[in-house]
Amino acid sequence: MNAVKIDNRLTVASQPDPGSFSELAGKGYATLVNARPDGEDQAQPGNAVEKAAAKAAGLAYAFIPVTGAGITEPDIRAFQQALADAKGPVFAHCKSGTRALTLYALGEVLDGRMKRGEVEAFGKAHGFDLAGATVWLDRAAKAAPQVKGFFDPRTWSIQYVVSDPATKRCAIVDPVFDFDEKSGSTGTANADAILSYVAGQGLTVEWILDTHPHADHFSAANYLKQKTGAKTAIGAHVVDVQKLWQGVYNWPSLKVDGSQWDRLFAAGDTFKVGSIDARVLFSPGHTLASVTYVIGDAAFVHDTIFMPDQGTARADFPGGSARVLWASIQEILALPDATRLFTGHDYQPGGRNPKWESTVGEQKRLNPHLAGMDEARFVALRDARDRTLPMPKLILHALQINVRGGRLPDPEANGRRYLKFPLDALEGAAW
């Protein structure tokens, strides 16, 4: 193992032996950061072994798996958070130490404590080649649109601000309106964090976009429209979802014409975010109404495709279909390999940091539901998996909000708002 002390807070290293973790703790280290994805080589201990060994040694542990080409801002911020949360010095490793130091250096540049031109010299001073970090910075500087993700750990959802740096105009994608099902409390902390970011960046909101009527969180589209005046939009097939759930809820007064949104997008429709061209793909399968927004070189694929280590979306909701989902995914994978894909949820497999950005090329190579897969095998895999899943705990709460564009029920005579949901309407009981 080669270990290099960067400063009093951080040491980066090649792969350590988990048997040495107690020795690291004895030297005063408080936290171990593992930046290696599992399966890089046969001799690698792996996340589960390292996590258990760190716990036994009294070390805090963070799993931030990255590849050199696949580092994203969420990974950089997770590394920074691990440093900030540590109760003492941090020992961070990958296979050689380069990726661990890259995560650190990129964070220093993003926060203005180091200049781009200083990165490679900084690496050489510590015995590492950080040329990949400057490539990352150059690519990020050219990215259009700029994308800022906001992770909500309560619902595992990612919300986005998608902005045009040339015009300072933006779209908000899949915002979350806070809801606690145990108390019935609602709140706007997630949406207000987005508004704070928009104000801090001097952005003007043009669009509030939902990719589909969500089954696991409330949409904040209506709240944000009231705050910003921006147009709301969703896929045109939301009317089919409205008709389906009108029956489930026995809700004859529900308008099922999509009039709750300012615009209903059909497949192939185009629009702009500032000066950046955007278009709409119809992506059903997860739901009847799901769409993908392709904005510049970025595609917002909602729950259709997760991160490569998580696979794909379930297709057993009312109106869902694994076969239709496969066809939707093929259209997304037909985009250029460098297209950035932004997912709607991340469930942090193995306890890793939240992630939400990949590329078409990475999905083709690394997603076990897609790499080397054909339609028949995918449908069989998806159907078998979906039979084991309970319904989302908020589906009956959320759909009656989200089929109305994020509008809460009207207050009744006593001034309170009430949700209504049917008993025994859906399969998938948790027991």
C-alpha cells in the first residue's frame, strides 16, 4: 500500500488490506473513504468487507465508488461531505490513490480554492497524474445545459435545475413537495431550496417540467408556478392517467383533459430552455404518461433508467408494461453515447453516495438490465422482479395530488384539506 499525506485532514492511498484498518485507527485516522467500485479486480476486498472491517476498527466509513471517466459532481460533493463530517483525519483510497485525489482536487477547483491550471502541478507534487481532472474540468465548462441536482433522501428523488449559461434561463424538473404520511404534514423545504439556488445563480425560471405523475412523492409544480410564474408542462398522455385514476378514486369531478398544466407535450414536440434546443420523447412503460426531456446534451429519463448499478424502473403500476418500457429504453439508448442521462431516483445500493448522472455509453456497457440484453429476457427479468415489490407507500396519497399538477385538495368547510384513497384497490401488499 502506498499512502501519501496531502494535508493534516487527508491522506490518499492505494488499496489497503482491511486487516490494517485497526492500525490506521491507531494512527489517529477517523474515517475511511473507499472510492473503488466493486469488481475492479479479483483481489479487491470490496465494499461489504471494507465496511465491516472499518466498523470493527472504530472507523467511520464512506463508500463513494467512481471510475476515472465517470466522476460526476455528486461524487465530488459526497467526498467533500465525508471530509466535513469526519471527526479527525481521513484515509481515502482507490486502486492507486489517483481517483481519491482527483475527487479532492476537483472539489477545490469547484469551490475556488484552486485554479484549473494548478491541478496537474498539485498532483505531481504528491506523485500523482491528475491530467484526467483537467479533462473533467474542461468538459464541465463546455456542458450545455448546466445541471444542478437536488437529492431528497426521504423519497430517494432527484430534482433538477437545468440552466442555459448564455441566457441565465432555466427549467425545473420533477420538483418535490414535502409530505409526511405519518402526521399528514406538508412543507416546501425541497422546493424552497431550489428557489434559493435559482435566486443565488441569478436565473429566470421558464419551465416547470414533470416527467410523469409520480407515485412516490408529491409534485411541487403548482407551488413553484405560484412563486415564479413559469409555465408548467407534462406529457400529453397524462389524460390517460387521469382517466385511469378517476376510476380508482371514484372521482367524477376530476377534470381529465390535462387543463391543470400550461402545456401538454406530445412525442417529438420541441421547446427551448433559454437558447438551448429541447425535445420530448414519449417514454411509456413505467407509467402511461412518462416522457423524457432531451435538453441540449442532457436527457432527463425519470424512472425509466436508473444508475447503471441499479438497473431499470418497475413496470407494474396501473398502465405499466415491461415490453413497452423496453421499447422506450431503446429510443433513449439510440441517443449519442456521450449524452448525459439524469435519473429520477437513486436508492444507494451498498450504502454508496447518492448518484444521478450517467451517459448513454455507460448504460449500454454497465447496466445489467441492458448490457447484452434482448426484449424477451428483459421482460422476463422485469416481470419477475416486479412481482416481488410492494406498492410505493405514497402511491394512493400522491396520485390524487399529481394528476392535478401538484394541487392540494381544496379546503373543506372547516378549513382543512383531506386526502381520500380506496381500500383494496391495488395489489402488492407489503405482507
